[in-house]
Amino acid sequence: MEPSVEQVTAAGAVLGEGPVWDDRYEVLWWVDITGRRLHRFDVATGVDESRELPVEVGAVVPRTAGGLVFAQPDGFAAFDWTGGPGEHFAAVEAKDRSTRMNDGKCDARGRFWAGTMAYDFAQGAGALYCLEADRTVRKALGDVTISNGLAWSSDASTMFYIDSAEATVDAFDFDIEAGTLAKRRSIVRVPEPDGIPDGMAIDSEGYLWVALFGGGAVHRYSSDGRLDTVLTVPAPQVTSCAFAGPDLADLYITTAAHGYTEAERADYPVAGALFRCRPGVAGAAVGAYAG
């Protein structure tokens, strides 16, 4: 049987995105990019709090030194839940007002990987960047249209990556020591009727969970591209997912109501809510930024 999906927050987000588990506080952080809000969901109490942000934040990750790090339109910056914006670490396309940062995640060495996209979705206008632990930033991949989901195999020898415009999940050989990519290949091609691949998580068995924007679902794929499980979500714009909770056994799913008319909002009243599912497999731990 398909695992059930339950709604755990109100449907308030315009473009909910970037869920990430923070085991220090046992909370799930997630963002509303165009709504300019940071959310803090307490998994024990079910309470979701939010803070207004001065900019659009595409991704958030915990920081080992304390607080959080944002991928925001002009680069990477620190943030504290109680103290607010902090140090700006590194500029990324800061003079280009036509692009913004999008999805991102940390690898096992604490590097923060995040990509960009054009506001008008211009082909090839984005890139994938890597913020090193020493706070230097480098472009790891160019000619990207909508940089999105990231995940790594348990032995860190493979990085999985989604450029949504390509409708594929790609794999790279990954050098964990150098943080370099090689031998790109597509392992999953998502048929157009299924939606657009967006955010992604990986479980302890090495399977990829891919959010399908416009498809109202999350698909579980084997590392060689076989479709294994379909989770149906009662909101078409499924944006991302992350394993969370003390046992990493709950899959949290973000959704959006981006660009909806009033009639469409009435048709999909739960769009923009956060959802949860217990799929029967635990997730793999996700790193924090080491700088």
C-alpha cells in the first residue's frame, strides 16, 4: 500500500522549499522563497513558527558553529533565529539582478552546494556553486537553467543533481576530498505528464525521493533509475522533501501555490502547506556547513 501523506501546517506558503532537518534543536527548517519567510517546524509539538526575511532565500542549512547559513540572491550569508541576519560570507552573481539562488545542501565535508536560476527561467543562465568551509566560493557547474535537488550516496562517491529544465536526475562521480565532479550521466528521465523534478532526498537504502512540481507526487527511484514508489500529495506543486525526526523516519514534503489564480487556490486549498509521510525507510543524514 502507498504510505499516507498528512498535512502538518496551514497552507500559507507561496513557494515552500528547502526543508532540512536540524538535530541540534529537533526542528525542520524550511523557506517560503517568494513569500520571504523562514519556517521552524518543531517535530515534537507540531508547532510551525516563521520569521519574515529581507530577501528571497532559496536554501537554508544548519551551521556547525551555530545558527544557519542562507543561499540568498547575492550569495551566502549567516542567519540566527533569534538574532537575525549575520555575516555575508561570499558573493554569488551579486551584480546580476536577473538571477537568484535556489536549492542547496551540504556534503559530508560541510561544503554548502547551491545553485542559481534566472527569474525568467532563461536557458543556461544559472550555475551550481560550492561554498567551501574556508568561505571561498567557486563555480562547480555552468550552463544550468533551474538548479535544484542535490543528494550524495552513502560512501560520498556519487553526487545526484537535478536541473529541472532537463527533466532528469543526473549523477556525477564525486571526489569527497577535493569536492570535484566528473562523468556526468542521466539516471532518471521524468516523463512530462509526471511533472517537473524539483527537490530531492536520499534514504538509507540509497534510493532517491524526487519531488515533482506540477505532478502532485514524490517518486522514489533506485540509484539506477528504476521507479519504486509513488507518494501522492494533495497539492500539485510539490517542491522538495527531506527526512527528519530523531530516527529520520519521517519524510517532510514542501509545496507551493505559486502563480495560482483565486480559482486555482479554491481548487487546491492545501497548496503551500507542509506535509509528512512515514514511508517505512529511514533517511540518510544530511551535513551542516562547516565554516
